[in-house]
Amino acid sequence: MTMYEDIHKEVRRMTATNHKKRIAFQLSAPEVGEIYLAGSFNGWDPTVRPLKKQKDGTWKTTVTLEPGVYEYRFIVDGEWRNDPGREERRGNEFGVENSVLRV
């Protein structure tokens, strides 16, 4: 590769990185023991993204995402739930709905 190609590649990488956004997910559930986030952005893996419980009983995590449309759900003590703070929903193959996020 020439130096110009290396620079061009780095500029493309930086531009792509700059379009990503940190998205905060949160759920108020002081009485539960654990919450995970699963969605189209992490292969629907129900164990990969735990939320951290805050002192006020709100659970939070952040995910860095490219612009696009994503579907997700919370797993609250083993039970799949929608995000009550997100109105847009889309049906899935299990006969329930997923929360929809537009970045």
C-alpha cells in the first residue's frame, strides 16, 4: 500500500467510527436481581450485556451502535420484557413484540 492509500483507509475508519453513537438503555426495577439486554445488535445473546443496578433502583448500560434500526428486549430475572420507555414495537416470530430503536 502507498502512503496515500494508508491515509485514505485511516480517514474512512475514523469517519465510520465518528458515526457511531453511545446509546443508553435503562429500566427502573429496584426489586429484581438481574437484568440483561439482548437485541439484533448483539446476536440476541441474553447473557452478553448485563445492566448495572444504580443506588436508586434503576438499571443501566450503554452500547455503541452504527446508524440503523435495531430491535431489542430486556431479560429481567430470566423473563423477556419490552422497554416500557420505547413506544415503537415490532412483532417477532414468537408472537410477542420487540422494542425498536432508531439510531
